Amino acid sequence: MAFKIAGLRRGSVPVAFEEHLTAAPIERTEHHVSRVALPGRWADYDFLISATVRWYDLDASRPGRLLNPAGLAVECVLDRARGSPVGSHSSSTS
């Protein structure tokens, strides 16, 4: 009975075949960063950040373009953390 009611609720929306195709897998790389001190709101207090930074190469056909892609990815995250005031609550995550 529950399946019949659920079927009526859904209606007759046709499902396109393309919606069920799986996207090509992306090879992601990650680097763990722990206890990095960033300046806090007050001069005598540091803000410690730990993170797992993940990235993928947009142009995988040219390997070895960057000498240290992990360093670039981590620096981007830390720059973003430095730019946001510590203690403020952001409603968005990325």
C-alpha cells in the first residue's frame, strides 16, 4: 500500500537516461595539515588550524607542470583562512 501511495505522489515525470550516467572519475590528491598557527583576533592568541586539503589537476594531460601542487593547494587554503576574521561565523563552507 505504501508503494502505491508513493507512486501516486511522484507523478509521471519521465526520467532522462542522461541523469543516470555516472561522471568520469576524477583523481583527487590530498595533503593533511595540522596545527598551523594563524594570527588570531588578539595579538597574544594564535588560531590553530588543521585540515585535509584536496585538489585535482584541471589539465592532467600535462603532468609535472607544478613542482609542488600540494604546497600551492595548502597555501591557497591558508591564505583564505588568514583573510577571514577568526571568531566570525560563516554560513558557507567550501
